[in-house]
Amino acid sequence: MVHSLDPRVGRLPTIGTPGMVVPKVPLDQLGTFEVFVQPKEGKPFQHEGIVHAPDLELAYVLAKETFTRRFTCTSLYVVETRHVYVSPTTEGGVSVAAVLPAITGPDGEPLSFELFMLPKRGKQHVHIGTVMATLPQEAMHRGFQQNLHGGKTVYNLWAVRTTDIRFTTPEEKELWLTLPEKKFRDAAEYKGGDKLKAFLEKQRP
Amino acid sequence: MNNEAIKELLYKMADDLLILGHRNSEWTGMGPLLEEDIAFSSMAQDKVGQSLALYQLLHQLGEQDPDTVAFTRNAGQFHNAIITELPNAEYDFSLVRHFLFDTADALRWQMLTRCAYTPLAQLAAKVRGELRYHTLHANTWIKKLGSATDESVSRLQHSLDELMPYALGLFEPSPYEADLIADGLFQGEAVLQQRWLAAIESVLAPTHLQLPDVVLIAPVVGGRQGQHSPHLQPLLDEMSEVFKIDPAAEW
């Protein structure tokens, strides 16, 4: 055992079991959560990415720094990946409305759903509104009936029960208070190329 | 306003934040999972940023510029509590330290939003969002791991028992305690410690963790007067390495 003041030395993992040949232990992976960010006041929330976390609350905590430590942000929310319902995907100007299966299943108490549309392949899903429905599929139909997509071609649609989302509370909006000042986290602001060029110029005889 | 009293307050806060910010940044690239690595590194950066803002206030009060103050003093001239300089061990240790320190730090800043020295009150209002995140992060992890598995509970409990005497050292009274209170600058370490204990208790209550009986613990003090553990000087040597080679270096 090496003793060092450097914490990194003491933290190296042990590999293998003395005197034994054993199968490699599978990785202990946490579940995934979808992260939605509102870049500016009045703008719709957009899908920003995914975090690993042990539960919804920690997903919120970890999403905050993973996806909103740069640029601007006014609000954030997260939902467990399996709670996002995904429509079939279309291409070539065909809207999801044309391929969405008819509503099936029993009637029940209507719940609130959030809808997110993909306006273009390779882009992010963007929040288009809230509807009341009993099932995700029905929520998608309602979205089209209410023209929440504004007549645009929808290539893919997500539906999420509002109650499955961990939202930012009004008091938590202050989390991003000092973010606009943290320009040092922006690679462009750091001007690494200029610094390197100046350094090389200085080295020249 | 008693300038010496406010300077003493600013120095200990700034030094706490700079030293713990540096310590916590040692986890960058080595956190237990990517997302946590990023979060912990960001909070470390926040702490260093807050220390800079406090050193700038000190500069306005006639002290040397922030870089000189941060990089050229020896261990004996630092006023941080010893808890902030202790080396990292396993992650549970750093997480419990983060919880104990940041709870106190957030409450201190909150008290300072009513400070009679306006620049400090304004700074306290400005950083409140960062502090909200730091305590949300700490509390959420402590609640989660404090009731998760036998291993997570025993690891946190062990770190809690080990760190408690050092945490109490955060509230070492200032020689200017009476002046700070009389001038409406700060309500004092005793009030802060009381609020801190109540906050810690309420987070730990729903977990399987036991708060050690603070009455039976001798606080580890001395840090505020420059009496430190052997761990501070190596940290300062590493932190000031580039500055000592080239004081004008930008990186």
C-alpha cells in the first residue's frame, strides 16, 4: 500500500482477487433521465440530453450542472426516460399525424400531458403545449387537433405525463442568477487559439 | 464601522472558500460518476469565484490585490477553518464535508444579506442562487445515501463522526465578535452555530444517520488564528506553483 498526501494515489482501484480467477463484475449503472431546458424567458423548453442518476430528484440536481453550466438558462426539468412516450418517426415531409395509430384502450380519468415535437431530423424535441388525455397516444392526437404544432411538419412526437416531471420551483429560478457572468466556461470566450498563437510568437527567435 | 472586524470576517470567509474550493477541485476528472464530477467541479469553481469577490472587497479596504493575497501567503497567514484543508479520502468524506461546510456557509451568507457593510450585503444577495444549489446538492445526496444501503450509511456515519469536531471549528469566535454584532455587521458565530445545528438535524432526521452529540465534542479550533494542520502548506505550494514561476501568467 502506497501512502501519499496526493489523494489520487490512494484512490486507485484494486484489480483482481488474490489467488483466484474470477469473472469480471458487471458495471453498476444507474438509470437514465431526460433533461429539458428553457434557454430564455418566454422560449419553449427543449430536450437537452440525458443524465444517469439514482432517482428523479438527483437527476434534477445533476442535470443542472451537466446541461446548464454554460450559456443562458432560466429553467430546467427532468423526467425518467421510461416515462417518455415516443411516436413513430416520419421523413420526407410526412407528418406524424398521418402515421399515428388510432386511439385504443379503455377510457379513464383524463390526465395532463406535455407534448414535445421534433421539427427537423437531427434537431431537439421542443415543447409545444399541454393537453388533457387518458393515454399518451390520445394526448398526441389531441395535440394535432388543437394545432399545437402550428401547422408545421412533425417528424416525431413525445408525450409525458405532467405529474412525472420534476419541475423547477419558482424559488429555484435563482439557481441561474450568476450564470451570465460565468463566461470563463465558454471556450470561445477563453480565446484559446489567440493565447496559443501569442505564446508561439513569443517563442520564435 | 470597525474596519479590522469586517476584514477579519472577510478573510476567514474568503480563505475557507479558496481552500475548500481548491480541495474539492482535486476531484475533477475523478468523481464517482460523470455528472457528479461536473457538479462537484462547478461548485468548487463557484467557491473560488466567491473567494475572489471577497478578496476584491478586502482590496477595496486597503489589502493587497487578490492574486497576491491568495498566492503569496504562508499557511500561518491563512484564516480558514481546519476542516477545509483536510485532504480528500474516499468520496463519502468529501460529500459529508460539503454538507457540513456548505450548510454553515449558506446560512452565514444568508445572515449577511442584512449586513450593515453594503458591499457585503450586495454580494450575499448575488450569490444566493449558487448557495441554493450547493445546499440542494448536498442535502439530496445525504438524504439519499443516508438511507440507501448498509455500506452507504456506515460510510457516511464514519465520515460524519470524523468530521464533526472539525465542523465545530468553523464557529471559532472572532476577537471582534462583540463589535460585529454591535455594528450590525454579523449576528455572530454562536447564532450561526445554533442555526447550523438545526439545519443539519432536519436533513439527517429522515435518514439512518446519527448526529454525534455536539456537547461531548471538543471543537478543533485554531484555523482562524493561523494554526493549521500539516495539510495546508502542501496545498498552498501546489496552488501557487504557476504564480511563483510567472506572476503574470494567464491560464
